[in-house]
Amino acid sequence: MAEFTTADQAAAEQPSAGAPPLDGHEAAVILERTRASVDPELRAAIDSLPGSMRRIALYHFGWEHADGTPAAGSAGKAIRPALVLTAAAALGGPRARATALRAAAAVELVHNFTLLHDDVMDRDTTRRHRPTAWTVFGDADAILAGDALQALALGLLAEDPHPASSAAAARLASCVVELCAGQHADTALERRHPGEVTLDEVLTMAEAKTGALLGCACALGALYAGASDEDVEALDAFGRQAGLAFQLIDDVIGIWGDPKRTGKPAGADLAVRKKSLPVVAALTSGTPAATELAELYELPYAKEDLERTVLAVERAGGRDWAQVQAADRMARAMDELTRAVADPEAAGGLLALAEFVTRRST
């Protein structure tokens, strides 16, 4: 399907004043470099797990098939570890980046812990174009593998001799609590009547579920660069705002995404009656389409109603609202980035990553 073309989304895709021009190539280079440098840390950590947990983790990361034979699957885009390393480089140069590898791996382990658990709770059957771990190994084993990844993450920081490792471990642990609170809020919202959910609630939940870890990734990079408390907090805020933009676009893709590109069935979020950001924006719009959508959401999912549901969200303004909000959150993110990294050239890598995650097409 086509890329976003609204004026607000187009504005969000333009580089900030004074920043170097971006064409997506810089982000791709950063992500590729991150995978090359962080994957060995991840593999070493996962190899330390007991055999049963190791097998599930290696499958989840795409490095083994379910039978334990080697695979060449994708371990993900590495956005979060890239933010750690790029933030460290922006504030402390290449040497700071080199010392932050364990922190970057720890953030990626926590991210994948959440994916394993989310797939179980959401009953998602595919991720990265292959069956999810719980569908292959069962709920209990997938949950336990996720728990093991979280423990590995904190262990990496606890064993890191870097002077910032203690503060980083505390920050990451606090972030995990916030992630869990966000997931709890998400599951609680799903049990509520469509007309009872507000946009403020869903935005707060999304910040906890998605923005918190991106903010934490940036903050850890700043900590490893020896940055001031003010700069650490500014980069945390940058990551949170970029994370909200990411979630807004991700929710759009969850409804209008091409399964060949997303690896998930079309309309997967609507099928499970997920109260995603575009859906809640539509439900609270006060339009006739909002009433129709609320009625559909009160009924069990029926495949023949999928197209009608998608159209109701769009007619009620859910898609347009999400794209406008994504542009606004990106603007806020840029303001926070400028506070911490005034030099446009030094900030270029972080800007490229932030724009990469919000330029994705459906």
C-alpha cells in the first residue's frame, strides 16, 4: 500500500532546520552496524542460558529453527540498541559508543522479553514472518524464556565495569516496571466498553509500553557518555516522544498494513478488538462512523465485517488523527534532542533513527 501522504506526515518527514539531509540511508547504515556489533553480545548472553531456555531464545531471535538447526532469520531491526549506541556517540564520541555495547545488548534483551510476553497475552501467532514462540513451544515456555532474557539484561549491566553501569541498571529496572504497568493498563482497557476509554488514557498507556523503552535506550547511551543529568533527561524525553510517534504509526500499520511487509494478518488489531490509538480516536470523534464502530466492537469478530470496521475507523478520522499526532510527537522529540545535542551533525544519527521509525509505510 502507499506511504502516508498527508501534509502533516510529510512535514514530519522533513529534517529539522540545520540538520543534515536524510534519505533513510544513514539510518540503515546505523542499524546494520548496530546488529554487527551487538549480536555477538546477545549470542554470548543467550548461550549462557540452560539448554531449554536457550533453544527458545535462539528460535525467537531467528537464529535457529524450532528443531534447533541453524536459521538465517531476522533478529529485528535493532532500533533500541542503535539508540543506545548513537546517543552515546552523540554526547561522548566513538569511544563512548564502544563502551556502551553491553548496555545496548541489555536494552535489546529487555525488548525481546516484552515481545515474548506480549505475543502470549495478545495471542499473536506470527512475528518476523514466522510462528511466534508460544505457538511452537507453548505458553509457559515462552513466558519463562522471556523472564530469562530480562534476567540476562540486568546481569549484563551488573557485570559491566563501566562507571555508569549501576545507574543504567537501576534505570532499566525502573523502565521494566513501567513497561509492565503499561501492559497491565493495555489489557485492562481491552476489557472495558468501547465508549468508556479516553484518548488520554491510551496515550499514557502507549508512552509506558513503547515510549519508555526508547527513552530509556537514549538515556542509557547518555549515561555511558558521562552526560549531565539534564542531558540524560532530555534524551529520555526525546526517545519517549519518538516512541509515541512510532506507536501511532505502528497502530496505523496494525489496521492498514500489508501482511507481506508486516508479517501479521490484515486487520489483526481489529480482529482482537484492540483499542489502539486510531481506534480510540475514532470512537471518541462523536461522528456517525464512531457509533457504527462502537457497535461493531461490541460484537464478536466476524471476517465479513473486517472491511466495514476498517472503513468506520477511517471515516471517523482515526487514521488522519494518528498521522497528525505522529507528526506532532516527532516535533516534540526534535525539540528535546536539540536541548541535549545542539550540534546538528552530532545529532544527525539520532534524528535519522527517529525519522526511520516514523517513515515506515503500510
